[in-house]
Amino acid sequence: MDLTIKPARLHGSVSVPPSKSAAHRAIIAAALADGCSRIKNIDLSSDIRATIGACHALGIDIQMNDDALNVIGGRLRLTGAPIDCAESGSTLRFFIPVACTLDGEKVFTGRGRLPMRPVDAYLHIFDTQGIHHTRPPGYNLPLTVSGTLRSGEFRVDGRVSSQFVTGLLFALPLLEGDSGITVIGGFESRGYVDMTVDTLRRFGVEIGGGGKFTIRGGQKYRPQTICVEGDDSQAAFFLVGGAISGSIRVEGLNENSLQPDRVIVDILRRMGADIASEGGALVSRPAKLHGVAIDVSQCPDLVPPLAAAAAFAEGETHITGAARLRIKESDRLHALAQNLSALGIRADEQPDGLIIHGGRPTGGDINSFGDHRIAMAFSVAAASATGPVTIHGAESVKKSYPKFYNDYKALGGEIL
């Protein structure tokens, strides 16, 4: 689907969708709890549908009731169906160890760029524990695993993805015997693991901290009622929109959230943005932005909206710590550099980041590369460009924010 967006001032209020990261974690914890849990404030994006589908493949009954999910958990079993993770890296990396608490053959599938996204941290564990696994040459999916994960001591490289640590934290409390996880080589996106630990605590599972994560075996998840908080990752696009276009009030966020992308407020303020907390919401008003240096190793999903902001900022914005973005739904560093250039903004692509020379984006054609965050970032930038911007592959927003363009138009965005 291609959309052409005319420059138009964005103005008004928007309530952001529920956090995809929090929803993944709540659904999986509910699936592991023996009894009925209710997960409220759910948005059925493609990624969340993938996690629900993975639960179904493991014998968990999940039904939608109004805007909530009723999850009858605690009885995982292999149904013989493949665990289809669609294009969701979270679903794949969270469910591999969870499914491997069950004996028997598990087959994980996916599409898009997911078969190319690394799962080596788990394959190393399988080799160490003698768990048989197969995959096609040059790809990681479909991945077939036969055998059962055992408790023990695990060393996980934290530079590739914190999702491997989260997956193990879900599974290890279910096993006999205690376990420990030591993160080596750095620990990027640590905040997402903090979200996992908090979710587990709310479902009655305790994780010890300190120099490593300590996990007592034989724990039981307890069913809960959870209301998923608003998504700071999605709020970032509208906070940028307010800074470069018109005043936007962003509602539905938790000011005490553990989401790493909550840092968007501090980063934009460093760039000169006028963002204030008013009546439980964040209000972003037009401001003169300037370039800064940003290390995004703890918040890589913020790079697309930050790139949109940097396109309008005076001077250079240096983004570093983003090497992992090359293995997302697209090579996001390349996609951003190419699309910024298409709008007349110079962007120097670096191995782990971008140098963006701010100015005033022109109209032009944008390739989303099938990446939801690329489509949303340039849709926001289009509001203040000097001419119409066409987004090719705009349907990709369904992956995380199906109602994005409805909200965009409600703010005054003009879509032809």
C-alpha cells in the first residue's frame, strides 16, 4: 500500500497504543500461569497476534473479550503445530526456551527477515546440553529442536539482543534445579530485561539480581489481571511530530514505566524540544532543534523517530551504538540513510550509526522496506516537509500500530 502525505500541521491529542513489549511479556507469563489471567488494553498488532498464535501452538486457550485477552494457562503441551513467529523477533526468541521446557520435537517458523535474525545464543546452549537442532543452510528458520532444556549456569552475550536473556528468564523457573544467567560482552537494552523481571514478579516468580541473574527452579506462575501500559516507543513518533510541526498532547503513558524508550523525552529535550508533563500527559510543542550526540545502545528502537527529528535540527546529529539495527525488520541504518537522502537530507551511514546533517526535508518517495518504524518515522517527517511525501509499503505499520494512520489523520495529517 502506497500513501502520499501532504505537508500539514499536526495538532491535537493522541492516546498511544498499549506497549507491545509489555504485552508480549504479560501474555507469555499468563500462558505459563495455572489458571485464568486477564490481559487488558491489548492492541492486536501483527506481532501480538504472532505471540497469541505461538501460545495456541503450545495448547494454550486465549480468547478476546472486549479489549482484553482471557488466557487459560499453565498446561503447555506440544500440539504438533509449528510455532509460527511471523515477523516477530520477540515471539521467536521468547518462545524457543519456553517450548524447550517440553520434551519432543518443536518446529519454529517465520517469514520476512526473521529467518535471518540470529538465534546463536540458543544454538550454543543446545550444543552444550546435547539438544539436537536443525536449520536450513544460511538461515535460522525453520528451526527444528528435539530435546528438553535443563537447568544450570548460562553465559549469554548481551551485545546481540537482550531477548535471549528474557527467553531464558521465562523458562528457567519452570525447570527442576536452580539456574544462573551471566551476561557477557556488554548488556545492551538492559531495560527490557528489567521489564521482564518486573512482569515475572507480578506473576509470582522471583528472580535474583546482583552480578548475575539467579533463578530458583520449580517456581509456579500465578494468574493475574494486568492492564498493559501505553507504548513509549510509539509515543516517540508523536513527540517528534509535536516538536517539528504543531502542539501534540500524548496521553496514555505511565510516567513510572520501566520501558527503555521513556528516555525519548530526555533526548528530545537535549535537542531543544519543548516537552512538558501536563495533567498526566506529555505535551510536545514546536521548537528549534539542534543536533546532539546520541548513544542508542539501550534504546535502539528510537533511532527512526530520532532520525526524523535530526532531519529538521540545526547542525549534525551523531547516532551511535546502533549496529543491531542492521538485523531488524530492515537494515534500518541503510533504510534511514537512503530515505533521508531522498528527501534532500545528507545522512552519512556508519557501521554502528548515522551522522545526519539537518535542514528542511523536501518531498519525495520513501521506501519503507517493509519496516513499520521506517514508515512511521517518515510519515511524521512528511508533515513538515516542503512537498508531498509518498510512503511505499505503508501497510507495514500493522506490525506494531495498526491504527497509526487513523491517529495521524485525526491530528490533521493529510493523506491523499
